[in-house]
Amino acid sequence: MIYLTRKAEFSAAHYYHNPDFTPEENRRIFGKCNNPNGHGHNYTLEVTVKGEVDPKSGFVVDLRQLKDVMNREVLDGLDHRFLNKEVPEFFENIPTTENLAIAIWQRLAPKLNQATLHRVRVYETPDLFVDVYGEQ
Amino acid sequence: MTTTSMKAHLTRRYMFAASHRLHSEEMSPGENRSTYGKCNNPYGHGHNYVVEVTVSGPVDERTGMVCNLADLDGFVGHEILERYDRQNLNLLPEFAKVVPTTENLCIAIYDIVKRGFLHAHLEGIRIEETMMNSFEYAGENTR
């Protein structure tokens, strides 16, 4: 088994708010991230796929195809967007880094046909990142 | 589309600066020098340690979080950074009889977080002693 990781960057705005909470609860739980005007991050995405090496091409996955899938399924929809307002997964769910990583997993997993998705890692800042492996 | 039923691993990086000296009472001076080299300098030396704490769990539907980052930052700030930042590791009780290698520091920090932080499952601790050396500990009987 070989693991291959492709990185990408995108920038997006978000804020954290649960309409079921009172304004005080929202402020207490989400702190500064509750500012309804939003704030933004430069996110770094790492997509790791796994598989056996194709004996003819020597590839675990065609990197150009992986890059195209990442651009089409993830970056085109997220880069320079306000996640709460423009990205359907976050019309109701809170766009935390956890939910962002899960949404990216769910967008990518069914679209990869050569290799299997192993891990999605999303850095919100260099000091905070989330990994998902598709485990329930 | 639901985004909340999947498990996530959240990693937070922290930094502290501390000094240490690698020296074992069970070794002769010659053995200490040959085992620990420059790290055996009796005056000690220091590092900027980077600690990565990884916790995991299902994502809470109401908050979108594995655990509240403010709780994790508060715990690590109080129990790890206040304990180790700007300290001489050899003078701390956990290193009275244990050499303060970064391996043993990983285990000490893992034990503190495992015992005291109850908001999420602790996956493991990773420490960068320098940009070139890093160490990971995920508890006994794992991996």
C-alpha cells in the first residue's frame, strides 16, 4: 500500500452560531468566532489517498486527475467564499474545522475512482488542524 | 447532507521553552558522556519545545466540535505550559528519577492530559524538540 498526499490552499470566511442557543450561549461557547460579520482563514488542505502502484504507470493515482477532482469538488466551491452563506453544507451545520474536514471527505470520497481516500487534513491555522479518516 | 456523524481528530500545537540535562545516576561519568554527548553538559541546555495534542471523538451536532478549543487551551495552558514553560525539567518531580529525554517528556505530558482532560479522547502527544527531532506517544498497547 502506498499513500500519496496532495496539498492545496483556500481562503474563506465563516462564523460560528447555533440558532438553538441563546445569544449569551452563542457568545460563551463560540467566543470571538460568534461575530456575525464573519472572519476568515487561509486554510491548507491535505488529501491523502492510498492504493497499490499501477505496474504500467508506476502511479498510485494520476496526480493530475486528483488535482482536477480537488479543484472541481472542493476548491471551486470553497475558495474565497463565505462558508455559512454560500456553501450548502453550512447553511445549517456550523462551519468548524471539524465539519469542514468532514464535508470535504464527503465531497471527495465518491469521486475518487483510482485510489481510495485515506485522510483529509484541514489546517485552519498552522497551530490547529483536523484529520478525518471516514470513521463513523 | 449531514456532516456531523463522522469522527474527527483535532490537533492543537503549543510551544514552551525549557532547559534540561540528560544524565543518568545509574551510569558512570564516562558512560553518561558517551551516551548523551553534548546533552550531558552539567550546566544544561534548552529547547523550544512544540507540543501537539491530538484528541478525537464524534463531532457534537450542536457545536460542530470534537471539544471546545477554549477548554483544551485552558487545560493545556494551566496544566502543561504553566508547568513546563521557562523551567528546568530536571528539577521537576516527574524527572527526579527519570531522565528528561523528550521520550519521557512525551509520556509525562500524555499522562497529565489523559488523567485530567475529560472533554474528548486523547489520541496522542507529539513533541518537536527541534525542527529535526520529533517524538510521539499514544499510550501503552497502541499502534
